[in-house]
Amino acid sequence: MILLKYRYCTKHYNEHYQAYLHRHSTGVAARAYEYHRRRATKHYDTTHRFASTDDDSAVKDLAQSFGLKSSAKEPAKDMAQSSRAKFYRSKQWLSVRSAVYSRDLGCCQVCGRSENRMYVDHIVPLRLCSDTDRVADKNLWTLCGKDHNKKTRMEAKTNDKKLSRMTAIDWKRALQN
């Protein structure tokens, strides 16, 4: 910017400065910044600032201009994720979580390990629980990261009907194999 100031007289400086601003506001760097800003904001922002179809198409256009795949989620899936996020931030969940963690003495209920990062997990997945089962002690247990990730992968491969009938004993048996 300083170079422009000394390269041109005051009469022509403003013309060149406006051209410089235009080049940099419509260039590749500006488009990349805008693509990543919209994508990150849409992913993390719970107010869905860019949830309209116009913004989805704008994000897709920007992604195509860079040869990237845009991963726009379905609106129903977005809504489910935001309600799940609200549940996990609620005071009721936080108090039940600490009570279950204390009940299990901070140890994994499958392998018995106690690590820095322990998870209080739903035995029957949250999406299949009724409102009372979401915070019921009998449906919650503490798992280490390894067992939690293994259980999550197994849940993805199992149908909902079977998942709704699984108990802690069934999961222990499945996870220890």
C-alpha cells in the first residue's frame, strides 16, 4: 500500500487505489476467505445465520470455484444437531452427568480404566430415548475414550430397533469381544 502512495501523484493515486481495492476484494484470496468464513459459521453457529438456500448456493459456488466439495447438511439433520447441542448444554444434563460420573467413580464400566477424558454415555442412544430416559440413571454409564469410540462405531452399523433393546450387559459383551 505504501508503494502506491509514492508511485503515483495525488491525482492518479485514488484511481489506482480503487483499482487495487477492487482487485483484492474480488480475487482468489477474498473468495477463499469468504468460503471458509461461511462454511465455518454455518457449521458452528447455532443461530443458522447462513441457513437460507441463497447462502447454501453461494457456498456451493465458492466451493466449485476452488474445486472443493461442499458438504451442505440436510436441514432436518441440522435441526437434530442443534437440539442435541441444547440438551448437552442444559443444567439438567450437566447435573445428571456429574452424578453418574461420581456413581461410577470415574472408571470405565467396560474395561475399568480411569483416564483423563471419560465420557458419560447413553446406553440407548439419545435419538431413541424418551424425555425421561434421556436423564435416567439406568440409561447412563461412564466409558473411556477407546470404548466410547468403539461403541459409537458399532451404533452406526446397528439398526434402531436392535439399539433400543440393548442393555449395559449386551454392550459390555459386544465391546469386550
